[in-house]
Amino acid sequence: MENLKYWIGLTVFIVLAIWSGLGAYETTLWFLEAGICLVGVIILIATFKRFKFTDITYFFILVELVVLLIGAHYSYSRVPLFDWIKETFEQTRNNYDKLGHFCQGFVPAFISRELIIRLDVVKKRKWIPLFVICISMAISLFYELIEWWTALVFKGSADDFLGTQGYEWDTQSDMFMAMIGAICMIIFFSKWQDKQINKLQK
């Protein structure tokens, strides 16, 4: 029964991944976007017995996987709900990718913070928020480099993967959203995560 919640989470991911792949907007784009999810889940499964994260961290990892797989299915610039938001609020672009980049800072902050605390990486806890934000920003930066390299390889067909939609400050705003995500995690969820870490360690 203890592992039932993990099986439920894995089942949700598998079902959503199948839905995401079936009838996806563009097959190559789907593999570019969803491939990150598949690699991440394989790593989590492979390391599960050696390092089990807290429930709150696993929950938000699943949330990010949902966000990524929806983006992979429709392409980030074509998610229907955010098309509706664009039209309703007279926005100039579909901003679903900004939600994705917020999660790109928010969820890695959960993972890195838990690793830092449980592996006793940083002795003085006052430094932990800074390290967490820096790690999240480094992940965001590396993802932007991946987008750049992908654009060089696939050229015109990489437009949907980049998702700039003609916005010249897209890269900078993506990284800014990741930073906001990491800061929000630290401000609003640190104590909640600490309680679960303490419970797990006991």
C-alpha cells in the first residue's frame, strides 16, 4: 500500500504520455518536447530505491510532466486554453510557454532544495535559497542553449520548438519566469517541504 501512490503517479504519466503522442501536432516536435519527460521519469525510476523524494516533490514533478506533455501534444504556441486567454484578454501571443518556464524554475527548486538538505551539501541553511535559485537558473539557461542548438540543426522546422512567436525578448522572459518560479517555491513551499523531509528522515 505504501508504494500505491507512486504507481498511481506513474500510471497517470503513462496514460497522459500516450494521449500526448497520439495525434500530436508534429511528431518530431513531440519527441523533442516529450523526450525530456521520458528521460526524467527513467532517471526517477532508476534511482527510486537509493533516493526517494518527498511526496510534495514527486507531486510537483508530475505537475510539470503534465504541463510538458500538453505542450508536446499541441505545441506550446497552440494550446487551446491559452489561445482563448489570448483572445479574451487581447494578448499578442499564446503564453502557455511562460507557464512551462515558470514550472522549469519552480519544480527544479523542489528537487535541488531537497537534495541539498538531505545530502547535507550546504552547512549554513541561509545559503540554500541562493543555491536553489542559481541551480534553477542554470537549468533554464541550459534549456535555452538546447533550443538554440536545436534551431541550428533543424533550422526552419524548429520554430514550434522555440515558440518565440515573434517575441524578440522570448529567451530573456523565459529565464525570468524560471527565476520567479524558483523564488515562489522558496517563499511559499519551503516549510511544507521541510516538514515532509523531517518526517521522511525520522
